[in-house]
Amino acid sequence: MTDLQKRLSNRIQLSTDAFRPYATVVDEAFGTEVDYAQLVKIYKEERIPAGKYSPAAIVGTTQVVLMGSPKPEYISTSFVERQNLTIRMAMRRFARLTNAFSKKLENLQAAVALHFAHYNFVRIHKMLRVTLLWPQE
């Protein structure tokens, strides 16, 4: 979070899920210089049979403002959740219950760097019909 803060020159709006450590690290990195909210998911209560790995169904969400004045219409975790899904689908080492893991941190870092280089500079995205970092005229 401190690395992110150092890369920014303007005030930002930040949204996370309700994972408790996020509130502490955002405060340590940004202080009061951020508009920060959490999107808290409300899950349906259900008995989980033995051997089931799926999470419970989400029945609603609540927005909790922690710092500043975030705009409610922009409190969302959808973009990062989509990015995480893309990573898990493209690189099986991030999928649970697989044996495609990296035994060395350096190998994981190289795989992630290669994935993002391909995703941003090589892959033609269907809706845009260009790479994501296509030069603007």
C-alpha cells in the first residue's frame, strides 16, 4: 500500500473488501489523504457439506466509509475481482487445489511479469480490438 501511495500524485478514491488488515495499512500509507470505503458482502447462511469448496451465495452488500468522502457510485471491487479471475484463469498457479505452483518466489514473480506483459502489450482485446497500451493519437 505504501508503494501504491508513493506512485500517486493526486488524491484517490480507494475501495476494498472487508478484510480487516486493509483498514490499518491504508491508514498507515495514506493517512487522511484518501477517500476510502469498504464494500462488505453479506452472505446467505447455509450449511456447507463436507468436501464443498464454494463460498456461500452473496445476498447483498453494504458500503462502509472509513476515511474522507468517497463517492458511493464508485465504491466497488468489481475491477480487481475481474482482474483476479483473469489471472487465475490464465495462470493456474493461482488456482486453488492445483499442483501448478511455483516453488521459488523468483519463478512466481517471472510468471506474473510475463502474464502482464502479454496481457497489456501482445493480447488483442476483443472489445477494443487493440492491445491495452495502444498508443493514443
